[in-house]
Amino acid sequence: MARDRITRRSMLQTGAAVAAMAARGPATLAAAEAQPAHAPTIGVATLGFGQHTNAALAKELAGTGIRTVQLFLSQTDSRYWKYNGRSDLSDLTADRAKAIAAAYRDAGVAIHSIGVYTNLIHPDEAERKANLAYFDAMMAVGDAMGVRTFITESGHYEPPGPVPRMAYHFQEKVWRQMVATGKELARLAERRQATVLLEPFFGSFLASAKRTRLFIEEIGSPHVRALLDPANLLELNDLEEMFAQLTPYIDCLHAKDRKLHVERGVAAGQGDIDYPTFVRLAATRTPRAPLILEYVGPKDYKQALAHLKAAMKTAGVA
């Protein structure tokens, strides 16, 4: 793809240009948005549908007009989801992976990406290597499915003993360790012709939009980019700041919500995200990045979808 020809120098220049645009003020940002707003694709994360088979979920979503999913292997016939760690993939053969993908595609539903979310920040080298090997195995599963985009956070680790003066994920040695791990992950992704999207969260190593941009630029690979979930950064960044920092790297967005000063995320429309502003920025800055409804399940995904569509209408996004 064209993305694979982006050089590290061009990535740095583009990121710096967008950050500089934000620094010059609202007038510059407004000028940058003086272009037609194209509605991004709307999709759904499968994580909240743990009582469905993949085929049943594909049929239900297609019936609602949803044609894209972010696949978390959490359905009744694919119980492999493990947050901040790894699961046993030994019986997830290439043929089984192809069958799972076929269940969605036969219903007219595309799989945009696969959620991995393993632990990249663990201090034990053997543990990190095992998690990288697990990530590579997940990319092999994706290869069998015809999926080449994978999502992860940095992972979480709390050292035992007294609480350190500086949080573990903000320590200097951890930054250096994470850069090395990120570069190794980029090499694995390059070999698989895949792309890894890093999702920031205010309570983790990738705590802000700026820190995430700096990390991606230090890794310096077109195979490591970003997923923006505004609810994860609401505590530290305004929506305009998030997009100003990360626009050149965003390949996907999560559409969920969160109350200010609250850790738990909620479905779209149940928190403090200014959704008309969010979808306007998404449509003008990153129109090719799908909006994936997250933290939803059978009981509330239709309400979240209606809220997202209403916000698009308010924002003038067709």
C-alpha cells in the first residue's frame, strides 16, 4: 500500500506540521477544516457480544446496516480474548480462522481489524518476548482471515512493593524499553505486511495524544500508527488537541464515551464527549478512518448507533 512508502522523515515532518498548525490557533484549524466533511464508515467492536456466535453476530449487525467490525475473538465459537496478556491459540488453525472470517463476509460485513491488547510494558524480558510472539501469532491468524490491521494498548504493569515516586509507566528506563519493544513489534508487522495501531489511554504509558505521537515518531515505522479513542484522553486533552497531535497517524477511531474524572468508559451518548465536534473532526481530518462503536452490546448498540448518527447530522456530516 502507499502507506508503506512513507519514510520516517516524512512522518516526522507531517506530525510536526499538524502540531504547529494547532499551536497557531483556532483560525488555522478552521481553515484546515474548510473542506467537505465525508462521513466515515461506522462499525462495531465485537467484544460486547460474548453470547453470540460469529455467524449470528454478523447476521444481526448486517440487519442493522452495520457493514464493518473490529474483531475481538470473544464470541462463543472463538473464545481467545485475553486483555493485557495472551491466550492459547494452538487450536485456532488457519482453517478455523478462515471460517470465522467467512461468517462475517458471507453476511456482507468486513473485518477492519483485530484486537490484540497484549502487555508490551512488562519489565521481564522473557514475558515481553512471549507477548511479542503471541502478537505475531495473532498476526498469522489475521493473515489467514485476510486482515492486516491489529489494535493494542501499551499494556499495564504495577511493580510490587511501595508505590514509587514516579509511576512505572512514566520512568525513563521504561520509555527506552518501550521504544525497543515498539521497534521489534514494527519489524514483526513489516514481515507480515501488517499495521499495528496503538491506542492511548490516560492511565497508561500512552497517556496523552502528544506522548503517543512522540512515541510513534520515535519508533519511526509506517507499520506502527494510531487508533484514537477520545474517551480515553478526555481527562487530559481536548478533542482539537487530540486530532492536532495525531491526525497524520490515525487509521481508526473508537466511538465510546466517558464522564470526566471517571475511569470507566460507557457507550456513546452516556458521557461528556462532545459528539458533534468529534464527528466533525473525524470527518474532516481522518475521513478514511472508521468510527468503531465500542463498549456496546446487544442491549445498547442501537442506541449508541442512533446517537452517533444524530451527532453526524448535527455536525453536517452527510
